[in-house]
Amino acid sequence: MTILPQKQFSERDICTKYITPALERAGWDIATQIRKEFALTNGRVLVRGQLHKIAWQRAKYLLQDSVQEHLGQIA
């Protein structure tokens, strides 16, 4: 396997090749504790009763200790 400089990888490649394996090595269970591409907003925000449209906000990874508890995110 040829190792390329990280500049030549896409963002998805870097997540797959580096971040996900590092989270697994740190003890996170990919199937139950990590959610990828998690939507933080749906493109709408209410500010003082007025609806504003914004770009969708997504976290690359959402780390959860259990189903109800959100521990952190990697944006």
C-alpha cells in the first residue's frame, strides 16, 4: 500500500483511514457509541419568534456513552 500525503485525501478518506480507527483504539464501539454525519440543525432556527433559514449544521462524529447521553462531537 502506498502512503500518500494527507493533502491528497478527501475529508471522508481522512475520517475513514485515521479518525475512525483512532476512536476504536480508544475504546469506542463503532456500532453503538459513535454516530457519523449527525445533523445538529435542520436548516431552520427560531430567533425571538422569527424563523431564520441557515445552512444545515452537521457533526462528523457524535460520541455517546449510552443512547440518552451525548458526550461530545467532532465537527
